[in-house]
Amino acid sequence: MAVVDVINTAGEKVSQVELAEALFNVPVKGAVLHEVVQSQLAKKRTGTASVKNRSDVRGSTRKLFRQKGTGRARRGNIKSPLLRGGGVVFGPHPKDWGYKVPKKVRKLALKMALSSKLQNEELVILDKFELGQVKTKDFVEIIRALKTDNALIVTADKDDRLELSSRNVPGVKVIRTEGLNVYDILKYRQLILLEASIQGIEGRLS
């Protein structure tokens, strides 16, 4: 097991913690990480181009004129694609680009992402992150004390003070254990885990 120092919000060492090798000492494969990240980005992608089909256009379904005897085309109702303001034939609709990656691959990629942060010395274990009130200034002071300006902070439970104080700070994101994902881990330079969140991560990935 890897032994990592635990620091407080002042950047001082207070204790040590053992990290499971099955989660934090996995050989990193770029192809696996790439596949999972691409899947996440594809799910976020949304199409906006959309048209109204004949059934979507508002209008009467009354036949405009009789079927025979006028010498004109056999016109249906006013929603016909042949008329101005009618429905569009074979027009674009919002598309879903998302695709699924096997659950085992997603778990493996998450372990690889955590291992990469430990191997690159970009993993910080924090004993706790307590704020007396919702105040961005206090949050920024702690971030500066930790000597980082680009970090993903992982908490064990919901913390309104921490989440609200950090939401306007660029380069920093606070996320709960259940929302931990490969893309966010790799996106931010440092990964800051609250000591209480480690047990939740191990329980999720074991």
C-alpha cells in the first residue's frame, strides 16, 4: 500500500494515510482513458438543429378542395410539405452522439486516472475543508495556502458552504464521491481528496 501524507488547510502535515494499491497503483493505459473520456464528451454533445414535420405543424386537417374535377393536384390539408408553412420532409432533428462503454472498462479507467495522479505527485490528501460561512474570499485563501490554482476537490458528502464558496472560482471544481469521473480527474492539474472521501471511493471501485 502507498503511504501518503495528510495535510491541513494551512498546508501542514498532520498525519499519514494508506491508499489501496488496487485503486492507486494500476498501470496506466492511454487507450483506455481515451475511450472513456471520448464517451463522456460524446454524451455531453447535443444537437440543436430541428424542424417541424407535417404532424408537428399547427393547422386544420380539412381537405382544401375536392379530390376530383378541379384539374389541380390532389392536395391534402394545409400542413402539406408542398405548401408554404407546411411541414418539412426528412429535415434534421436533435441527434444523440452518446455511446456506452462497458462498466468494467469505466471502473478500470477511473482507477488508472487516480493512479496517474499519485504517480505524477499531483494527489493531495486533505484532513478536512471547513468553512465558517459561505465566503469565496475564505475559500480562495485556503486554495492559495495549498499552493494550487487548478484543482478538483472531492468531498464525501454534500457541503453547501464549500460548494457555494467555490462556484465562482475559475480553475477549481468541487465534486462529491459519487460524481467522480475520469474526465474531471484528468482535466484539473491537481486532485485534492478529503480524507473522509477515500473510504467512499474504495467502496465504489472495490
